[in-house]
Amino acid sequence: MVLSATEAALTSSTNLTAVEWSELPPELLQTIAEKLIFHTDYIRFRAVCTTWRLSTLSTPHHLPTQLPWLMLPYTSPPNRNSPFYSLSANKFHSLHLPESSHHSRRRYHGSSHGYLAFLDESPDFFLLNPLTRSKFHLPPLSSFPNVVAFDFSNIGREYSLLAPDGTLSTRSLTEMRDLFIKKVVLSSSPCKDSNFIALAILNQTGDLAFCKSGYQSWLFIEAAQSYCEDVIYCNGLFYAVNKLGEIAVCDVGGEFPRVSFIHTPPQIGGDLKYLVSLSDGKLLLVTRYLDLEIFEYGTREFRVYRLDLSVPRWERLTSIGDQMLFLGENSSVALSAYDFPGCKALILYLVVIHFPECDGHRFGSVPILVKHVLRDSLF
């Protein structure tokens, strides 16, 4: 069969185009990738072919702030993938995350700057980005100052802990993994800042401990004990709040930690407190009142306050404007609804941790999203 000149040209052009997609210059591919603003689009871009993947960074540094993804309860039957929900796209995604599977011996203890904090039944403690699989190891559980001994052979009593009053007690591998750490907060994203600092809130003692990149052990912030309701990183400092709403300002950038205090009139009432940093550097305090008649996740009321440093005092707000607040075991986040089309202001997203059980065994912590609509008034 003899092709016409036009048909031959079209056939040649089609074949050429099919070849050229995988042969685009790396510089051009990098330029195109840097124009993408959503992480999911960036991942799809790199998945087109090997050339596109090798020509772009596995961890992008140019992306603007993204809406948080919600890590959903496990699927049934259990597998090594974890379901996530994207608020911005209103879509579910399945990510390969064997660390959080039913059969994993690891447990999730919050998130910060896109990294999940995992503890193992061994003393292993690490941060993992579920999208890029970027991983950073933190000093092990056995390196905390109140852990005086660790012995794998002492089954059921592997850890020996020293209490503030000088008494010794023992903890098993699973007890330490599940109960020792309340929350981990990062100063910055580890993939963008090699000098990031991690701060951990200890569950039972109320201690705050920190480590810097490259540290082999954790250090206590001695003066800030009991300021353990929540911690946020803001303006180059860690801010920790206690039950009464008082703030400990922790500067751990130097050789030794320095702590100053913001004494406010006591915030009486409420069951849980969360600190949130706004884009202008101001601090919010959210007090959560639980409904004790509801066994799990019951919330009767939220009250939101803004820190007035001139007095100082917590000023109760009647509106949060265009802000969306994400609270819970994650590092609390405030984002403007105007920056994310389709999102609504006056929304408070509460991410609570649930420990699903099967035959009496806890499989792992599962974040559950509870959305609270804050009307024009917060009262």
C-alpha cells in the first residue's frame, strides 16, 4: 500500500511525538515540574516514565503549602497499603505504607511537616514521609534521660525508668511503644532543613525532650516540665502550654536550652488544650470540652482564644475569620480558606487517635477526622 504524502507525514509525526515524550531534555522537564503546585500532580508527573522520574527531585522543594491529607482507618482485609483522603481534591488515595499495617509492630505517634512519627517495639524511632518515602531516624527510645536501662533479654520488663521522685519502674516493649510518647513536633521539614529540631511530649511524666539533627540521645528541657498539653513551633521557638493556659517559651537553638514564661490568668475549664500558630506569628489557644456521655470522640464545645502579649492574657474570640484549624495528635495547623478553592472558613478539623482492637489486641493508631463547623460566633 502506498501512503500519500500527508498520511506519511502524519504517521511520521505521530511516531516522532511518541518517542519525543520520553526524550525531552532534563532541563525542560525540571522547568515543567517546577510549575506544578499540587503534590499529587508532581507524583503523577514523575510516574510517566523513567526519564521523567530521573530528571526531577524525589522530594520537591518548590511546592506551596498543601492541605493536610487524612490518614484513614485500615482497609479490610488488611494489606500493606493505607487509605488517605485529600481534602483539596475530595478524593481517596491508597499509599504503600507497610509501617502502619495491621501486622506491623510499629505505631504512629502524630505528624509534623508532612512526616509521620513511628515507634517500633525495638527502641527504633523514625520520621517517614508517606508520599516520598523519605525517612529520618531520631535517637532511640532507650536514649531518653529517664530510661536508665534497656535489656532485650528481660522479657516484659525490657525498659527501666527513673521517675522524678527517684523510684524505679519497668516497662515492656509494647508499653513504651504505645504509651511513652504523646506527640512529636518538628521545627521544620527534615527534607528542607538538615538542622531541624524534634521535640517530644512524654505521656506520663509531662516532660519535654528535644534532639537536633545528628544527636545520639534526647535531652530534657528541665524547666518546662508539666507544660505538656501541647507544643507548637513559632517564630524560631517552641511554645508549650500547661493545663492553666500558661506558656513556656523554649529556645533550644543554643548549646543549652533556655526557658522563659508567659504567665496569663488561669484558663479554668476544658479537658484538652491545643496551640495553633497563625501566619502572622500570633498564637491561638483552643480549649476542647469533652462530652463524657459519648464514649469516644465526643466533643461538647470548642473555645478559641488569641494571646494578647501586651497584658498578657488570652482574649476569647467570637470568630476565626477565614481560618481553618487542624488540631489533634498532629502539629496543629491554621490555613486560610481563601488559599484553597472549595474550602470553607470557620471550620475546625479535629484529628483524634483511635486504637482499633481485634481479639483484644491493638493494631495501631488510626487518625479519625471530626469536622466542627464554627458558625459566625464561637459562643
